[in-house]
Amino acid sequence: MQYATRTIEKAIEARREGRKESHCQDRFADLSQWLAEIVQAREDDGLARLLHSLGSGYADKADSLLALEREMAGAKGYYHLAAQAHALCYQLKRAGARWQVGSAGGPYDFRKNNFNFSKNAILANAPELALTITGEDTIEGMLVAGDYELARRSLPREPSGMRDGLGLCMWGIAHGEQQVLDQGLQERIKVLRRQGRSHPVILDSWGLAAVQLARHRGMRCQVPVIELPWDLLDDTPADLTGLTLPMAEEIRSIIREKTSGGTI
């Protein structure tokens, strides 16, 4: 049994009752139209922001399919679209696109936050796509590539050196330590449940991606909470039939132009 709280159960029921599929599709249509207009105008800063928003929308759709419908096949397709959008966003930034985010307007630290993007590719069972975001010189990239020895050398010697639950998960996976993995997942869920009293978290896709990385290590999740539907995970690639990221080729052309020294 996957344990929930009354608060989470009420949040799931409210999401089921209030969800409007047509509204969701309208949102994607609006974002796609806006994306086409920005590509046409060749506004690289707006393009990066919109790709980020579009990717986040796809990821939210995937989370809802998992949390509300327990539909992994459909969720993987949307996770893949989210990863595609975020990978292009990442490439735009590396190519020099102007993008200021946050209330302070500061630069976004992709290296520090790459798991925000790569988790979607991991859940879509698309390791090559994940590596375009993580690179092979980050802990996430090392785990995706299965280079556990290098990951161990790059981490603190003891798990106590990790700063949070997700970090503990990464340490546990690198070392093949089931107890540390479980501890990290438990700590993460405790934090999410404390923070979620006003806005409950019904699915932890970050933690679930860590569980998927652990599966590839031959480990398994032993934390039976509703936010981690680990029993739905598999190794089948996402089915992208009928799913296409809008303007993808045009955006790649812009990235190639910027990378080669052109301007937009």
C-alpha cells in the first residue's frame, strides 16, 4: 500500500474534479502559437523563457497522468516532450541566448539545477536526451551513464556530506547503498509534506526520477508513499506517436546560427 495523508487525498480528489482537459489543450495551443511568433521574430530571450514554460507545462501534464490516472505510457510521452523543450532551452542558453529569470533577474544556474530538466528525460527512458542536459561531468550525468565509480569519487566520502534528501539519494545510488537511498527518499517526502500543507504535492517527479536511476543500478524503492508511484516505472522508451514539439527544427536552426557565431 502506498501511504498518503488526508491532505494529499483531498488534493488529488480536487484535482480530479476540477481538471478540464480542453483547457489544458488550449494552453498548449496558445503556447505553441506564441512560440511560432517568437521564432518568427527571432527573439532569443523570449524564446528561452517560452521553451521553459512549455516544457514545464508538458511535465505538469505528465505528473497529472501519473498521479491521477496512473498512466505511465502517456506520461512518458509528455515527459519526453518536456525534456526536448528544456534541452533546447539549455542549448539556447549555452549558445549565448539572453535569459534572466527570477524576481531578481539573475542568471539561471543550469549546472546547479540541471536535474530540474533532466528528470523528465530520465522518466521518459531517454538517457541520451538526459545526457544532453546533464553532460557527463555532473553527478546526475554520471548516474545516467552508469559510471558509478566516477560518481563515487566525485561525491563526499560519507553521506552526511550531502545537503538534502535528493543528494542522499544520489549518494546511495552511486554507492549501491539501499539504506541511504531510502533515507534520502524519506527525508525528501517529509520536507515536501511539511511544505505542502497549503499547496500539497501529489507527485514527486524528482524523487521518482531518482528511483528510476536506482532501478538501473539494480536497486528498488522501499518507501511506500503515494507521491512515488514507483510500481509504474519500466524500461520501455516513450511512444511519441502523435506527439511533436512545435517549431523544434526552426529552434535548432537558431541554435546552430548562434553557435557558429551568427546573431539573431
